[in-house]
Amino acid sequence: MSSQLFKHTHPYEPFLLSEATKLIVGTLPPPRFTTGELKPQDVDFCYGSCNGQLWPILDKIFDLGLKYETSNEAVEQRKRFLIENKIGVCDIVESAEREKIDASDLGMQNVVLRDLVGYLQAYPNIQTVLFMGGNSKNGPEYFFRRQLKAHGLKLKVVSNEVPRIHHLKLSSPMSVQAESRMVKTVSLTAPSGAANRAVGSLQAYKELKNKNPDFNTLDFRVMQYREFFQ
């Protein structure tokens, strides 16, 4: 008898703005966001998991004074920040199925993707895509590459150092003269607790930790993200 698969559906529509110049792209929030069984310190919005580090990172970079609780005010704080800084959020996974109910990307099966290429074409002000993780299997960059292949498009390497940077030449389907624009993609170290081990193994992190024993994996991400969010 086969076990029932958990249908892990993204609970949030893409948060898209016509003025957005940057776009945050991840995969799925933890399954409890699909079922609505949030923890008291979760925020009912994109990247609102109390275990996630994206908002604490941005809080440190921009000194936002964010609330970490399941309240409307906490949600509105985050929306205001995104609007003021012209940042959109469009995770690439619409839904997936899981045997084990957890948040691992590798555990996703029968993945249904959002049309990220279509969104980039529909929002021509987006200049930078900020992937919350790299090209490991079932990561956001991995799925994006799969979509690009279907469109006959490719990422061009700019830097292979972490965070890896690529350029994508994208033409607008709306344009009569097929004008194209260059979109930069940045594969940041994932803002999840699960990625802490990967951070700890980076040579750059080890060197900084040796100089300052109080330096931690959150500090490292703040340093890495600052350049691309500001």
C-alpha cells in the first residue's frame, strides 16, 4: 500500500510591483505555511518562518526594527519595505509533493513551477534576480535553468565565486523590434538554517571567524547580501 504524499502548495501569490528593480526568488516556505499551523514567531508572509534568516538579515542591513510575530503589523512592515525599496518576491515553485513533511528542496517531487521567465518579461524594470540558494538540485537557480532551457535561453557566467553571478539576455515578447535587456542573477547563500553548514565550510567564512571568534553565519550573510540589496 503506497503512502499518501503531502501536497505542498505555495501559500502566497507572487508579490510583484511594476516599479520593482530586484526580484527575490526561492522555492517554498515550510509546510506549516501551507497548512496554516504557524508558530507564534512566524510572520504570515513570504520568508516569514521564524527559522528563516532573510528578514533578520534585511533587518540588520536596513535597521528596520521588524516585529517577529503572527500579526498584520509584522506583514505590513515587510510589504512597506519591499515597496519602498522596489523589491518583488516570486518564488519559483507553485507546488510539490512530499513523502516526508519537511522543508528540504531535495524532498520535493512532482514539482509545478511558476513561469519566472514570463514574469521577468512582464516586469521590464527588473534588473536583478536574487536567488535564495544556488544551483544544487531543486534549488531556485536549478529550476530557473530548466525553464531557460525550454525557452532556448542560457545564463552567462560573470563570477563563479560564491555568490555566483550570471547575466541573462532577455528579449521582450511585447516588443515589435525584439528589444532585449540584460538581467543579472545572483545566487546568494540560502537564508535557511540548513545552509549554515555550507557557510561554515567556506574559506572566506573561516578566515573571518579566525579574525573575530564572535563572527557567525548570520553576520556572513549580512555581509554578502548587503552588496546586492542596497
